[in-house]
Amino acid sequence: MTAFSDLDHTHDPAAQSWVASANEAGTDFPIQNLPYGLFVRAGRNESPRVGVAIGDQVLDLRAAAAAGRWSSAEQVALQPLAQGDLNAFMALPAAQRRALRQARFAALLAGSKQEGALRACLLAQSEAQMLVPCRIGDYTDFYTGIHHATTVGKLFRPDNPLLPNYKWVPIGYHGRSSSIGVSGQDVRRPLGQLMPPGATAPERAPAKRLDYELELGVFVAGGNALGETIPMERADEHLFGLTLLNDWSARDVQAWEYQPLGPFLAKNFATTISPWIVTAEALEPFRCAFAHPEQDPQPLPYLDSEKNRAAGGYAIELEVWLQTEKMRAAGEAPTRLMRSNFGESAYWTLAQMLVHHASNGCNLQPGDLLGTGTQSGAKPEEGGSLLELSLGGKQALSLPNGETRTFLQDGDTVILRGFAAQDGARRIGFGDCAATVLPARV
């Protein structure tokens, strides 16, 4: 435990819930997690509700606000959640958000006097239709995965894979918030301008080199006024929580359009996130030390702090799974393509991403989404995209059923999974981030 640890009784690995499924080994959603999501009850015409995942259940916070016994301060924090407005809750001070986590933990703890009142507020997750969890005003995608950046750079610039600014500044670009969808929503293969090999003019056609990118998504809390900055010492107050994020990419469209301004239609057609926002408080036990290699440039002072060096990283395991249409028809389970660890793959921390974004006075707002960039491991088999695993399409991957892939085919389902589990702590998971590729509309 570091001097900067914010661990409390809600992280006790021995704590059990009266919701039996939350105590099962391997669950993503034990009582130590309690992530937020937005849902409607299947088959009902109703306004969206904010819920908390607990085991295989959802605690409906609209119902819980009315049924439970809460202090006046807890009622104030619950009010926006009861109204289905997660953004308004994100805007509350960090101390209020933390206090409500402690209240929810106490209410769901085995032996709680609230069990009788709150049991009727539970809904099976299988009966909840999950939505994008909040209003995402802006989406910025960073490029913090050092192994991904190096491998992809070598494909295009073998002698100079990383440009000079990479190790000095967190690189990012603006994404498209309107096309962000939630796990379970299908993704249609995009059309775009392609330049076929040897051709003298481009053609408009369905993308042939469709790919996924394994990322984490970071939701902003609080925010800053236009013209103001966020210091590293206060960065954690502005980090609400994390999701899994698949930043779909049309590699052939990107190859033609990206110079000089970067990707455009190659990226803006779809981004998929997992439905549950795992709060920064839940991930506190999995913080880890962070440092650039000694031989690399060290962060400029505005991107540096003692806390960031001691505990700026997060040890989160990340995985990509694939189920082809043929596998699904045969009743075969998805196969895992790779695994990496965010604590080892990210060259910049979440705090540094956020602080740099606001360092010019850019006003971040509650619900803004920051992508981490593709999180690949150091080994060739740990690539976070097919572009890496297939060496730019030159080496096909062999799947257990005999199929091969260089890039995604129609009917393929991509599933991102992530969890944190170490040092005896309970596993904190994100749930699946899954979507299936549909044929292009031509």
C-alpha cells in the first residue's frame, strides 16, 4: 500500500453481499465493484434508469432511492441517479461520490437492515436492456499504448517507428461521440474511398481491412472552466471511471485518407463501449507504480507528480475474443486472441491524459470520454488489433476450427474483456464489450 492509497472498508476482499451471485468466484461484479450503468427494463416503454451491477443483478437506483433508508446527504447524491441523470452525479464533488459508494456498499452488505427493502429493487441483468451509460458530449482518443505505437510504426516506418514527440507528449485526436454505441449493438461494415494497389484513382467500396482496437475508455467527472487547467495533484478528482472501448478501424480507408490530418471516416463510423462504468474508487486496490524508462525523456513538470510516479498506473488485464459466424452456427465458444496488461502497456497514465487535455485551457465536462489508445503487450502474440497480429495482413491467424483471419469478416463477433485481480483482492470486472460485424449497405 502506498502513502497515496485511498483504500477503505469497501475494498475488504472478505466482504460478502446478501445478493448471493455477487459472492461467486469469478464474478465481474462483487460488492467491492458496484459499477454504474443506464438501462431500461426489457419490454417496457419507460425512461432510462441508472443501475448498479451486483452479481448477476442490477440494483435499480430509482426504486432504491424511494425504498431504502438513506441519510439526507445520501439522498442529495442519489437524486440525480434516481432521475436517470448520471452526468449530474458525475458533476458532484469526489467526496460525495465516494460517500454514496460507501452507503451502497453498506446497504448491499450481508446482514444489512436494508435487504428487505432493496431486494424488490433488483432486476436480473438478463432482463435489462443496457444503454450508453451517460451523455457523451465529446470523445478524444489518445495513443498511449507504447507497444502498439511501436509495432504499427514499424509497419510504415521501419527505421523510425516512433515520431519524436511520442515520448514527450500524450498524443490524441478528436473522435465522433454520436457513433458511440454500447455492447450488444451491431456494427455495419463502412463504405469508404480505397486506393487499390497499382491503381491511379481511388474507388468507393466496402472496407476490406476492417479491424478492432482494444482500449479502455475513461469518463470525466467534475470538469474545468474554459481557460482553466487541471493540476496533476487534482487529476484523480476528475476521473469518474473506466469502461472497455473498441475503436473500430477501417485500415484501408485510413491508409488513403489519414495524411496529413489523421483518420476521419476510417474511425468515425463506430466505437463500442462496455455498458458498466467501473468507478475509479473500485479500482483503487489495483493502482501500481509508473515511470518512463530511465533512458527516455522524463515527463515535463506539469505532467509529473509524486503520486503519479508512486501509483499512477492501473494493473488491469485486457483480452480480445473472437467468435466467427461459422463458430456460432456450430455452437462453438469464442476463442481468445490475446491478452495484455494496461499497467505495463500504457506509456502515459490516465491522470496525464486528462491533465494534458486541459493544459491549454480546454474545458472538459462531466461525461466526456477519453480513449486510451490500443493496449498491446510487448510480445508479438499480444497485439491489440488484427493489424498487429497479422503483420499488416501478411500473416493470417489460424483459429481452432480451421478458419483463418487477417482482418474481420462479416458475421464476426469481437468481444473485449477486462478485469483487475491481484494481491488477494476480489476480481473487479467490466463485463463484455461485444459487437458483431454486419455487411455493408451498397
